[in-house]
Amino acid sequence: MADFTKRTAADMAMDNPGVNMGTTGSMQEIDWVTHDQHWQQHYASRPYVKADRGYEHYRPAYRYGAEARLRHAGRDWADVEPELERDWTAHPHSARSPWQEAKEAVKDAWDRIRH
């Protein structure tokens, strides 16, 4: 039962770890440390990686893709991609890495997260 003494839905969810929030998925959080370690070890072998770019260049795209997958659980990449592209342009790292450059890394991280 909802506790309306809590100020926000997030406060309520904190006390109910199994609660399903929103319309597309759960309030799960990614274990970014584990995913970050994975990408640090494997990013260089990905076909879209440019030799003159280090991991730090791709890191924001990997995180964005992993977090987007959780936000859009149950939806297909093809349906979500236009929305992700639009939101990426507002992302702080988009000036350094435009969508066409970041998209493959975002999708790679999206594909790695499974529900």
C-alpha cells in the first residue's frame, strides 16, 4: 500500500524494492561498476571504435545505452532509437560525440543489458 506521507514516488519505491514504476519497466538500477569494467576491457575490440579514441570517449555512450535499456524495458531498439537520438543531443557529451558517432556504442550497451 502506498505511503502518502512520503514526498515523492521515488521515496515510496525506496521502501518497496519490488515495486514497478512508470509505464515501461522497473526501478532497477544498473551495476555501472561491473558494466564499466566490462567496457574498459572490451571496447577496443568493437568494430566502431576509432584507434585514436580512448575508452573515456566511449564511456558516456555506454552508460547512456545501459541506462536507456532499463528505462525502456520491453521496447525494441528500432522503436526507441529516434527518442534516444533526440535525448542524446541534450546530453552533455553530445558536443564531443554526435549521435551518429555514439549510436553504435549506445546500442552495444543497450544489447548487453538483459531483462
